[in-house]
Amino acid sequence: MREFIVEADGGSRGNPGPAGYGTVVIDAATGETLVERAEFIGVATNNVAEYRGLLAGLRAVRELDPSATVRVRMDSKLVVEQMSGRWKIKHPDMKPLAGEAARLLPPAQVTYEWIPRERNKHADRLANEAMDAGRRGEQWDPEASRAALDTAAAARAAVTVPEPSGPPGDAAAGAAKAREALARGRTSSSSTEVESTEADSTEVDSTEADATEADATESEMTGADPTKADSTEAEMTEAEITEVEMTKAGMTKAEMAGSTGGGSTPAAAVGSAGGVTPARAAGSASGPADAADTDPTAVPKAAADVRAARTVAGPSGKPSVGWGSAPDLGAPATFVLLRHGETPLTPQKRFSGRGGTDPSLSDVGREQAERVAAALARRGTIQHILASPLARTRQTAGAVAARLGLEVTIEEGLIETDFGAWEGLTFGEVQERHPEDLTRWLGDPEAEPTGGGESFAATAARVAATRDKLVAAYAGRTVLLVTHVTPIKTFVRLALGAPPESLFRMELSAASLSAVAYYADGNASVRLFNDTSHLRP
């Protein structure tokens, strides 16, 4: 069954006064905007305009798929509480509107959620565009709308790019310069400012005389500080950044191939047999073990560009998902892959798997977990949460679950690799104590760590079996998997059909988000990798 998100808003310049509404319908599985609607409705109150926005959104859903489930998100506490049945509806102007909204779709298919106004910017801008059009004696023109662009531009304006920290010419410095140039170019390409009239869309009609004692105005009910504007657009994947941004920075193909995305360590070297030499592994800031963060900077793309699913080519060379897919594939099972927050071992870059001390989150890790929980709450697409049984993943998942009001299911298949006798050691310590075992492990996916840990091949088999089970169980749903470095990299590697040595070419930060969608025809689409934008202040 498909699931949609409706974000709606309405405003009145005078209350009552010239009024308009805006509504957006979003595919819950992909985050893609499917419908934008707005209308100038003449003289009305804020509340009436908000109800009209709700009605427009529900009508659009009924046109798309009347059997779909719907999550309505609005910054009107009054509308949300009344439509949820918790507050009475007495006002004669709103009773018929609420009744019509209740009849458009079966009540069991629709749920209502209040969100802060700062997270409802897209619908708010549409409502203001409609009111601006009414002031000109016109109706809203979808072809002239800039609501989506302005919402994305506002999110981009909040992005800050740190100065390169590495020596001149190293990979991190080049990538940071490229990101800065790309961010600057995209920000300047936005030719208009955000509508100054957005503040005109005020809160609940304070003249509402018939509210029950529980019906306080929205300004009274929502006194908490609003959150920052929600950036629902996904980040560029690491592969996109590598090719585009490093080329802009003047890096050669050879320099790109040697880059690990971290500091100025030696370039990676691949053995003639396809294995990984210690020189290359030493240059990797984050191997399969739970290692520390590197540069978390990423450049968000415009919402209209990144919400759609990426096209993945099949064996024939023709797109088998995305634009070229069959129309009856339905919504994919989307796994949002969250690496747990930092532990005391993370900044020390120590191997930390399933056979070690099972460390808990550090203070930094707990703060990271709260930040990612807030970000996922803003996006609002997670329907289920599964976690590895280790303490650090359960704690991270618990922070998200508390924010989203969901339960956490423990999934053994998401556990980290067993690193045997290497648990708790740094890469350098392992290289000093077990050089031959380390060389074999780096060059052969069947090799186990010293002391009988888990090989990459065994981990891949376990992750693949877990993936297949979860895809079947959560078809068409969006599921958060809270897990570790090696499982996440393995999900991505298998989705891309990449060789085992690609694990050493991925940088994965603590509390980062990645995402893979799995379609009914067996194809997969990597949609996000190592997104740490939520960790920036």
C-alpha cells in the first residue's frame, strides 16, 4: 500500500481578510514532491484557509491513490486536534469543512501530526504566493511558483563550509574547496529572495469565540522555540562528490583514485590480484572497523532534483528502476542506514566489533544520537526502527524511537563484524603485532582476523540474508536500520555490485545516514551515503 504525506497551510492577511492556502503531497517512501496546489480564496479567517489547504491535499491524494495511507502534517494545532477527534468543532464556518475532510478518505487511512511552522515552509510559501496573486487580482499560477526553489534556497543558505584543514594539495583540501565553490555557485543561482510576506501567514484565529477550554490559541499551545528550517532534500552521495567536486578542484584521475576522503595519508594501492596492500589500508581513515569521523561537509541538492529515485542500469544496459521501470513495481522497501554515535573507542580509531567490550555511547555520541533523532523527526518518513543488539546501536536507536514514538526491534543480522584478537586495537597496533594475518585479511575476503573473527565474506553472507528477509517483511515501507560500519558498507557494496575491496574506499562517519531502496524486481538504488548534515550546528 502506498503512503503519502500531506503538508498544508493557510493564512489570512487581516483575519478575516484576503486569504489563501497551499498544500504539498509527498511520496513517503522516496521523499518526492508529487503535487503542489495553492489558491486565493477571498476573505476568510486563518482557520478556514488552513482547512481549505487540508481539503486540497486530501483531494489530491484521492486522485493519486484512494487506497493509500496518509500522514497529514500541519502547523495548525487547532486543525490537527479537531481532525484527530480530541477537540470539539463548534464554529459554523469550520464544521462543514471538517466534515468534508473526514469524508474524502476513510478515517482509518489518515493520521494527523502537528509540526512547528519552521518545518512547514513549503506549504507556507505556497499559501503566500496565493495571497500575493489575489492582491494582484489573479489566481495562483503553478508555472510561476518558486515555493520549492525558495524552500531549498533557504536550506542551502544555512550551510557553512569549513576551511580545508589538510596541507596544500591533499585530497581533503581539494574536496573542501570544490564543495565551497559548488555551494557558492548554487546559492548565487537563486535569483530571488525568500518571500518577505511569509510572516503574513499567521497562527490560529485568535478571535475564535467558540473554542472549548482546551482550545487555546496556537501561540499559547506552541510556546516552544521553533526548530530550524527543515532540509528535507537528500545529500549528494559520496560518489557524486568525488567525481564532480574533485574535478572542479583540479584533481587528476590518479589523485581521485588515491583519495580516501580523509587527511593526507598515503594513496591507496591495489594489489595485482585485486587485493588490498597494507599501504592502501593505512591510507584509509575508516576501514571496516568502527572508526572516527572525517570531514562531514556535504552539499545539499535542490529538493526537486534529489527526491526522485536514482536510476540504476540493469544487465541489458537499460534502466531497470527509476524512470525506466515498469509502472507496477510499487513503492520500494527503503532502508535508512544509521551508524551509531561515537563511543570512547571511536575517536581513537580502534577496532570495535561484536567480540569486544560492547562500549556504550560517549557524551559526544549521545549528543549525536539526539541530533540525528531530531533530523529524522523533521523528515518524518521513518515507519519502523530495527537495531543491532549491541549497546551503542540500541542507545542510538532508543534516542530516535523516543522522538518518533516508535518501538525498536532488535535484529541480530545487523550486528558488527567480529574482529577477533584485534578488538580494541588500533590499525597500527594490529599491523605491528599480526602483520601477516592483517595482510591476508586485507587481500582476501575469506580471511579471518587473528583469533578466529568474522571474514568479510561471512559478513556479506549474513548481511545479504538479513537484507532479503527485511525486504520481504517491509516491502513498500521506510525502515531505519541502526547498525555499524561494516554492515552499512556491505549493504551499499552489494547494492552497487562492487567488489569486496570497495569497503576500504568508503568513508562512514559516526551518526551518519545512508539509504538504499529495494524494488520488487530485485534491483536496488543507493540514494544517500554518509550524510552528516544533521550534526552541524
